[in-house]
Amino acid sequence: MSFDKEDYLTQRVKNKKPYNLNAMKILIERDRLIEELEIITSFASKTSKKDEYGIISFRLDNSQLILNAFTPDIFYSGSIKVDAKSDDKKEFFADAKTLLSLVRNLKKRDITIVVNETLNISDSEIEYKIPLISSDYFIPFEEIKPEKSFQIELGKLLDALSKVHFCAAEHDEVRLYLTGIHINSKGKDIDFVASNGHILGLYKLELDNELPTFKITIQEKLYDILKKIHSYRKNVIINFAFNEDYVVIEFQDTNRKIYSRLFSEAYPDYDRIIPKEFSFSFTTSIEQLKEKIKSIKVISPFTIHFEFEKDRCRIYAKEESEFSSYITGNAEQFVDNNTYKISFSFEQFSNLIKGIDDAYLIDIKIKDKNSPVMLSVNENKNFYLIMPIASAQDD
């Protein structure tokens, strides 16, 4: 549903009419409402072109305003402490993105929401009115019963997800699980894995306490929601619970909950494709590598070529335009003073390198030209795989 600003936005005038005495009136802190709306719009307004996925439900429960939003895969519930007077306990519904844009324009610490025939939101200087939305667009969500759970610091979970989330596929109609992030708990160690079928990222999280063993694949968009929440709440412990269909993330500092559908398909056996031995490796700085990738991107090549020597590597692209430059580094297991050539898809390699943002050194480990190449960072707790491609330049 689309709205015309001229039709529903109104500035408050001096002689406005009083609200209906039966209206719901809520005094709420502006910044807390912005926090909840930003979290909701971080996923609900971006998930689908369908308008109902940007709708937010409000329900007054004593001194708590309950906010709910949903997409096909995620249901979110948050709450804000308010000062409210109401004779009407029913839910009301509004467009989250529109409401957020209006609340941001209000400048006072406390704002007032009045729900009558429209939703009226104001501070001491400005008032906006927007139409309410029919409840027919909103799908209620039933509580689920988790089978396993554990507690973890939000920052620690978010850090692990950040190491691999960019390796997940944006779209894959056949292999839907590749759009998610796989979590494999082995007790005190957890593997976080994501792959789009061309590249794979793996991060090993080591814990002091032992967790239940499990394998689940979560929605990648959960990373965006948790990242937004973490921008407001730094030191938060969460309860991570799940069954075979859903994961439930509960926050100890608020009544906030996230319900997210799990992928039902089994995730591929990633251990099977990880090389165990290597014939050659080259260590260099990640910043050097990123700088060269950025320079090559100007000519939009399909393939990027590497020609390794003992203490340096030539990186080049040779198609309609040409680029050639060197990075310094150290080679191990180098054979007979020869150069070692290998090539990759530029798009996949550049996307992979772009996502690595907290490492200084990177080890490029090669078994052969028919096996995945490993890019290892953070003392091998975090690594990535990418398949080389055949090229006449490698002969």
C-alpha cells in the first residue's frame, strides 16, 4: 500500500479539534520508538515487495506497548514502557517505514501517540496523522516450544556471523539453504559456515562452556537484525533456543524476541571439500590485496590471475583492457624457483576479499589447480575456500 504525503501528513494548527475521548493516548520516549522501528524496518521493509511485510502491530498491555512485525521467515516482538490511558485494548496497525520517517522528524524527548480514526503522532511543536491499516494484512504468530537452548553474548554471536555471512548466496531458488548460515555445534566448538556454491566461509568459535550438539541453518537476514540491535545494546546476553523448525532469540535486558524459520534441507558436508594438505602457500597483507583488487575492478575483468614467486606475487587481468601489479609476501614450499600460476573468477574473489575486514595477514594455500584454494586468516580459526578456474594464462 502506498501513501500520498499531501493526503495524510498535516502540521498541527493552533485551533485544532480535540481528540475523541475514547481514543487511545500514549506518551512514549521518542528514541526508544525509533530503536524499535529501525530494528523492524531493517528486515521487514526489505524482505519482499509485498506491502504487508512492512506493517507493524501495536498493542497496549498495561504500561507496555507491544510491537510486532513479520515476514514469511521472521516474526519480531518488542516492547516499550509507556505512560498510557485507554478504554480500548485492541491492536492497531501502521506502516513501519512511514512511521519511522515521521518520528525522526520530531525533536522532543517525549512524544504522544493518539489512536482514533487515524494514528496521530506529535510532540509539543509538530503533529502528523497517518491512516491506520486493516488487521487483515497482519498474520498472527503462535508461540513455539524449543527443544534445545543455550546462552551467549550477543557481541560474540554477531562477531562469528560477521565472518561468514557475506559468503551466503543472495538468491538460490533450488538450493535455498545456501542463502542461510549453517551452525554446527560440537560441544565447546561451533562452526559457522556460509557458501554460495562458489566460495565458502568458515569460522570456528571456541567457548569456555559446553553447549548441546546440533546442526541448524538460520536465515542470513538474522545477521542484519542482530547487528542493528547490537548498535543499541552492546553488552547483552541472549537466550538462543530452537526446535527442528524455528529458532527463538530472547534478550535478557528487554522483552524482545525474534522467531525465525530454519531451513529444513540438510546442509552439505563441508568438511569433505576442505583440503587437508597443501603444496604451496603465500602469506601477504590483506590491505595490499584489497588495494590491488580495487585497482583491477576499474576494468571489470571476468578473470583475475596470480603468478606467485618466492617473495612477491604478480596480480593481473588481461582481457579488453589490461592491468598488472605486484604485492609482496613470503612463499612456503616453493618448488624449483619456478613461478606458480592460478586464476579465479574476479567477481567471486573480489566479493570474498571485500568481506574480510578484521585481519592483517592472509595465507593463500594451494593444493592443486583442481582443488579449492584456502584463504586463511586469524590463525586458521577463520578461513575461506574458492575454486580456481581454468585459464590459458596459467600454462
